[in-house]
Amino acid sequence: MDIRGYLKRINFNDVVYTDLSTLESLQQQHVLNIPFETLDIHNHIPIILRVDSLYQKVILDRRGGYCYELNTLFHRLLSLCGFKVHMIAGRLLHGHGYGRDFEHMALIVELDGKKWLIDVGYGDFSLRPLAIAPGEVQRDGRTFYQIMEHINVDGHEYMGVAKWNDSKQAFKIEYIFTLTTRHLHEFAEMNHFHQTSRESHFARSLIVSLPIPDGRISMINNKLIRTVDGKKQVKQILNEDHRNEILEKYFHMDMVYLV
């Protein structure tokens, strides 16, 4: 992996130190410049969890990806930059229940005696690392988050990451996880499931999403949704050519690589 090419892709122009300030900047630049997207799943193009192919797709071909792709790449970048980082597995909240083990991948960085939750592959999530400090309210510059502990599901104990929900005036869990170190091959089965099963939200829906300075812009199936200061503007996507124009204009994707 070419570190310089990766840093250029996320518009990171500073010196890389193994400190919290650099970690925050790397995560924020990554999330702001590389979209969460499921176009390959929508187009029935297999997603192979190999760093070389992911690097070609996301960095060289200027695409995005979903959790397994983006967090795998970011894990490698952080490792090469000297950070102590490992993968963890999560289970997403679906209505009133939780999904399967290894349904989500996130990262833990150990720095200066503390552990930090890092996630560049969730979609609408924290722009900054979240300290593993249960009960502490943390802000990423846009909203509030909280790490919770002692969450018992199916006879196992998990931690959870919760995001502030304005309408309910409460924290809502996004996913649960453990701090156990995981390895890339352990996510292969769920990576296949997400691409092929009708039970998978990703297999049923085309999703592209990217934060913007005043909110977020997303493509969900045939709709373009721009959220600014909590207010949504929805436009209908007319056809495939219109979709391609939107991908180039708003998500900065070169459509040559999507054919």
C-alpha cells in the first residue's frame, strides 16, 4: 500500500504523528472524502476482502465502500503509520433486536494508555475517535455520542455505542461490540451474506452517503437526499444517466470505474 497515495486520496496534508490529534484528523478526512456506498452490491460485483483489491477500488479508482472495505483499509493505514490498532466485530441494532455476530467491523486504537473506537465505515457516524469511557458524553463537532457497557444479549455481554436522537431526546444505540481482537478472515462469511442475502439491508438497497460541511448528502435507491441543519430536501433520480451524473457531481466518483 502506498501511504502517500492514501493520504492524498483523503486530502491529508500534514505530518503523520502517532498522537490523538493526527488520529482525529485522519479519521475526519477519511469520512469527509470517502463515501459509504454499496454500488458493487447493487451491480452484483463481488467484494473481496483483500487489501490490494480494496486499495485499487477505493484509493486508486476513487470509490467508496462499506464497513469491511473502509475499516480494513483504514486499519492498514493506521498500522503502517505506527498506531496500535486492531479490528473488532459488532452487531447492529435492527428495530428492537440485534443482528448477527461479525455483522459490522470497527477498529480500536490504543494510544497513551486509552482505547478509542474508530469507525470510518458505518455511514452517518462520528467524525472523531470515541474514547472507550462508558457513560461519558462525547461530541464529534455535530452531535453527541456515548459508550455504554454491560449490555447483555443472547447470554453474552457487550459494550454499545449510542448516538443522541433529537426527536426522542435520548441516546439510541447504533451497534454493540466487544473489545476482542478480530482478524479479517473472520468477517468473510458476513461479507458474503451482506452481498447475497435478501435479509441484508445492503442487498436490498442502493446506498451512497457522505457528510458535507452543513449536513449530509445521500443517495438511497432512486432518491437524492440532502440534509442541511436537520432539514431534508428530497429529489427523484430520473434514470441511470441521472444517477451517474449525481455520483460524479456530489460524491466525486469517476464513472469510468463503475462500468
